Amino acid sequence: MSFLTRSAFRLSLCGLLMGALSARAQNTAAQNTTDDAKSRAKAVREFGKDGTSDTIPKLEPYLNDQDTDVRREAVKAIVDIGTERSLNPLVKACSDNDAEIQIRAVDGLVNFYLPGYIKTGMTASLRRVGASIKSKFTDTNDQVIDAYVQVRPEVAEAIGKVARGGASSDGRANAARAAGILRARPAVPDLEEALRSKDSGVIYESLIGLQKIRDQSAGPSVAVRLNDLDEKVQVAAIETTGLLDNRAAVNDLRGILDRTKKTRVKRAALTAMAEMPDSQLHGVYNAYLENKDEGLREAAAEGLARVKDPADLANIERLFSTDQKTGSRLALAFALSALGKRGMAEFDPLRYLVNSLTLASYHNTTQPYLIELARDPEIRRALYPVFQEPTATKDEKIGLAQVLAASGGEDSIAPLQALSSDTDHDVSQEGLRALKNLRARIP
């Protein structure tokens, strides 16, 4: 072997040795870094065991940790503490670039205002699969905070930002749902932007969120989804259009009603039109009042209830006495009560609505009817005696307390105060809650 060849061999061997040493050093450094991250995560868990607000200042620095697992453990601990001092750190965590951290932070914020949510929200189903996360919503989508609960603006804004541009579609949908639960009005522009998403889950949750917030300014943004190819999204957009009273979309709804072959969509369109009563639609409502489909009969009766044409009274009375389906009979009772039938005898329509508060399957139909009717002081005066009736059930008392919380006036305070002293604990607690909501709503 020549001198040059031996020199080249030595240089090559040295290079290999240096490379091996460098790789070993890098592996050692990486191992040390991993060990350090595990140590920090363990420290976070130990801090979290204290479970008091005083621990939060110790946990907050870990929200800036370079390791995602450490930040995740910090958010978990702060959510578990769940006091008012948790809010600022969780608002900050909403800006994290990790989807799971955003979801946990959003659910933690909701949990502060709606205790117990963390057990039913998306966090409850989170699980990691490799580098990604899997989760699903519960079927419940009717949760909303009480009117007297005030949400800090920065909380609403943080959740809105996640709905607009979170790290994952699941996270964005989760934040949209949260915005609705908190009635987060500052998040409305973010939910409108989320309606532009290509993800049906994000769009749907944004629509339901807007339904709960009830900001009518969002109507035009919702209208662009009225013909969405996803039936679930389309129905939600139609329903939202009615609830937001977007009368500019009535012709679009009429077109959908006439064209669609889908019963669910047709029902939604007629119901939305009934939410925005117009004497010019009177003929449309009457055309569906005796339809073979119960849902369409319900929607038609609702429309006539709001138009309040006395000429419809006799026909609606006839149908109320002959219809055999509970849903459509409730809608006819609603119409009769709106048209002036306000008696509370055994077979009167208003009594039928009150009695139906005990039917679990129809509670979410009956209560909104009574809430709308109870905006009339005369209707409220007819309802107050129910609280004193010896035959009144627990469900009726609780249901009517919730009705008055939403639609009562000054005249409702005394009946609710009396109800708050009811011998049944659940009833008395609902009476107190209704009083708080009523006082938060009226001037």
C-alpha cells in the first residue's frame, strides 16, 4: 500500500470514528432532552395534584415549554383546577399550535361556566393514535349557559379564534360548539368565517352556535349554505335562517320547499317560513295544514299561529279535535292559544300544552311553544295558578319556571318567588334559577 493510499485510509477511518462519536453524542443529547421533558411533565403532574388556584402560577410557565407533551400536561392540570384563575392560562393555551391542547383549553373554558361539561365535551373522548388524535362529539347539542351567567370577552374571543382557524377541523368544530354554549356574541364574525370551511362538521357546529347566539346580523352569511349538498348542513342552515328572522331569504326557502324531494328538508323549509310569518304566506300554510306528513302539518299550524288570522280559528279547532298525532296536536294547540283560546279547563289547548310538559319525548316541542305564548301577559296570568294546583306535577312546575325565565315580566317575579319555597327541592331550586335568569333579562 502506497503512502498516499495509507494516508487516505487513515483519514477515512478517522472520519468514520468522528461520525460515530458525533452520532453517539447526538443520541445522548436527544436522550437527555427526552429525559428532561419527561421530568418536566412529571413535575407538572405533581404540581397538579395540589389542585388549588395557588398552583397555577407554578404551572403557567410550562405552557411555553418546547415539548408538546409538557404543555399538554400543564393544560390538563389547569383545567382540573377549574377556578377563575384558570381562565387566563386557558385563554393563552387556545393559541397553542397543537390540536389536542386547543381542544382541552376550549373545553376547560366552557367547563368553568357550565360545570361538568368536561365530562361530556370532546375532551371526554380524546385519545391519541400515533401522532394524531381521535375524538367525537356527544349527541347532545342543546346545552347553553343560563342568561345570568356572564362570559368574559377575552374568553369568547379566544374560542372564536379557534373556531375560525384552529389547528384541526375537530378543534374548530369543537370551538364553534363552545361558542354557542356560551352564547359568545363576540365570536359571531369567527363563526361566520367558519361557515366558509370545506369541512361539514365545522360548518354544522357553526350554524348551531349561531342559532344559540341569535345574532340576526349573521343571517346573510348563513344564507349561502341554504343549498348545501350535505343534507345535515342544509337543514341546519334552513333552521338557522328562520331563527335569525332573515326575511330576505323567504323566497329561497319557498323555492326549496317547492323543489326538494327530501321530507326532512321540506319540513325545515316550511318551519323556517313559519318562524317569519307573513300574511302573503297564509295560503302556503293552509295548503300543508292537512298534509299526510305530521311534520309538515306542525309547521303549517305554527305559521297560522303567528299570522293570527281569526278566520282560521274554526278550521284549526276542528283539526285539533280530530288529529291523532301528538306533535301536530301540540302545534294546533299552540295555534289555538295564539288565536285567543286561553282557558285552562281540562280539554283546553293551553292546558294540553302545560300537561304535555310531562312528556319527555315532546318537552323540547312544548316548552318553546309556551315560551313564545308567555310573552303575552294574559297568557302568563293564565299559567300562574298552575303553581298552586295540588295536582300540578314536578315536571309542569319546573317547565313553567323555565318558560317564565325566558318570557316573563315584572309580574312573574312574585310567582317565581313563591315557587322557590316549594316543598320539592328540585322545584324550589328551579324557581331560584328562573328568578336569576329573569332578573338578568328584564331591565
